[in-house]
Amino acid sequence: MKTEKTQGIQVRFKQAEQTRMFLSKNNILRTDLRIIRDKQFVYFPIKTVPKTLFKTKNTIMEKEFEKQKTKPKTYKDILKLPKQIQDTLPTSYDIIGDIILIKLPKNLQKYKKNIGESLLTVNKNIKVVCAIEAVTGELRTRNLEIIAGEQRTTTTHKEYNLTFDVDVQKTYFSPRLATERKHIASLVKPKETIVDMFAGVAPFSIIIASYAQPAIIYALDKNKEAIRYAKQNIRKNKLLDKIEAISMDAKDAPRMFKKMNVHADRIIMNLPFSAHLFFSQALQIAADPCSIHYYDILKEEKMDERLKYLEKIAKKNKATITYLETRKIKTYAPREFYIGIDIQATKKTCRCSSARLSG
Ligand SMILES: C[S@@+](CC[C@H](N)C(=O)[O-])C[C@H]1O[C@@H](n2cnc3c(N)ncnc32)[C@H](O)[C@@H]1O
């Protein structure tokens, strides 16, 4: 235990709280040292002798004070890396359930074990730390490596009082879309038929089914593992009568929904980079009118091009689309954004209006 001999003020118990408040308020109390209590007195470590309160020398004395154990604020406070390396440590990371996902640049790879351990030390609820690469491929999964903690990639994430079982390696899930999901749920009107075309473990479907009153939600995904988790999550959140999870390619949605004679009042298309390739299928399953929530990752200068492409597809499908709102949801890279576009589709000749960019 480390100690330091320094000046302290001795006061009786009765005056202790009043003295502590005075010393704190006047910035005289040393917060790096621990206050001492014995049977009769309390001793406060001080920076200087206050002139106003303590006239008798007896109350000021030298004492051996124990040093406070300072709690590290962030994982960076624990790591003692060379300054130029320390400066490149990521300031943010994602937390899914009790798993941290952190992107580490190449120069930090050899420190990954230390980084993982320090993240575990400061985040007491975290049990696993994974170094991640970018989400890639058709199924939007990612390569990752467990760098500290338990050897598992499965967890349970909580969002708006709902629970989501996720495998962070085999399925896509982003806690950063929580506000967006809740926003979409707030737009849903009672008795709507909804199609979540790229549902993953079904967070959009589950939040909508819980916070709005749709008639039915069809949650589609090509990733069998995602649908297995989606079904589990639907059951756990007691929404079996509201959501049907189906393992399938969204390309086949028009055929299936035609057979079922189902038309969607609302469609969620959360497949950044590729959603535009499925816009025709979305229009084919759309009711008249239909609200489409379209998500993409785009550089600002590519935005107009993508909107024109969607208008072309609408025209081919004899639909009219109106862009209601465009939101920047998060930054993906410099000048590149995760974008949400709210579209109104009707089955008339195309008179496409231009988008309004907000956020
Ligand atoms: C970006 S994730 C979104 C998941 C979910 N909507 C969410 O917000 O967490 C896209 C999902 O689309 C699925 N996917 C990709 N291509 C697909 C296709 N052709 N048909 C159906 N699902 C597909 C992936 O497996 C992945 O789960």
C-alpha cells in the first residue's frame, strides 16, 4: 500500500462533513489521498492550510495518508504503449451483448492481447473482446479473432427491452441502428403487412412487432444461420403470431408472395451496397401505395446517381416513386455514409421527385 506524509486537518466527527464540504468547495482537499478516521477524529489531507477556518496549529498536523487507487477511465489509461502507437488506439468500438468488437489497424496487431485485456479490465460486464475486419460478402458477415476473454462469438443483446440472440461471426447485427429501428416502428400504422427483405436476426421486425400493431411481418434472409437466430428471437420475445421468418433469397420473393396473394404495405430493404439490385422485386411485392425504407452506403457524390437508378427501375415496373426523406444514419468512411431513404411507391406512371438530404 503506497502512502505519502503530508499536512492534514484533524477535526472531530461532528464537524467532519462540514469541513469536507468547505475543503472541497475551496479546492483545498487532496482527492488523491484517502481520508483517515480513528475513534475520535477525522483527518483530511490538504493542499494548503486554509486561513479562515483553522486558527489553532494543533488541528493541522503531518500524517501518513494512504494513496487512492485511481480507477482507469478508459482502456487506453491502462495501456502503456509508446506515444506514437498510443495515439492510434481506437476511441470507439461496438458492444453487442457482452462482446466488444473493435477494429485494429495493422500497427496495433502486435498489441492486440494487451488491448483486449485492458478492455476487459475497464468494462466489467464484457466477457469477450474480438478484433474485427469489415463486414463483407453477400451475407454481410465478418472475419474476426477473439483477442481476450471467453472463447465464444454468441451473445444476447438488449435493445428497447427486447432481447436478441446473435452470433457476431455468423450473422450481421449492428447496435448502431437501434434508433433507426425504433424510428421505423414509429411510422408503422395498425394492420400493415410488412416485408423485411434482408432481416438478419430480425431486429427491425421484432422492434416493429413490439412497438406497433402490424397485421403480419415476413422476415426473409438468405443466411440460414441468421434465420435460425431470427426464429429463436421471435420466440423469446413472444411474437410468434406477428412475425414469420423465412429462409430464402429475396430474388424469389415476388413468386412466393404472388402465390400467397400477399402485398406489402411497407418494405424494409437493409442491404447496403446491394439493395438497389432488389428494388425491382420490392416494387413487385408492393401494395398500392407502399412505404419502402431503403438503406445504402454511398459517397455523397454518388447519391444522385443511385436515386436516378431507382427511378429507372420504378419506371420499368410501372411505378411512381417519391422520395420522402433521406437520413444520414452513420459515417462509414470519410464522405461516405450509411443512408436511409424513405420512399413512397404507387402504381402509376413515374413522376419522380428529387430527394431532400437531411442529417
Ligand atoms: C446488412 S444485413 C441486415 C440485417 C438486419 N436487417 C439488421 O438490421 O440487422 C443484410 C442481410 O441480408 C441478407 N441477405 C443478403 N443477400 C440476400 C438475399 N439475396 N436474400 C435475402 N437475404 C439476403 C444477409 O444474410 C444479411 O443478414
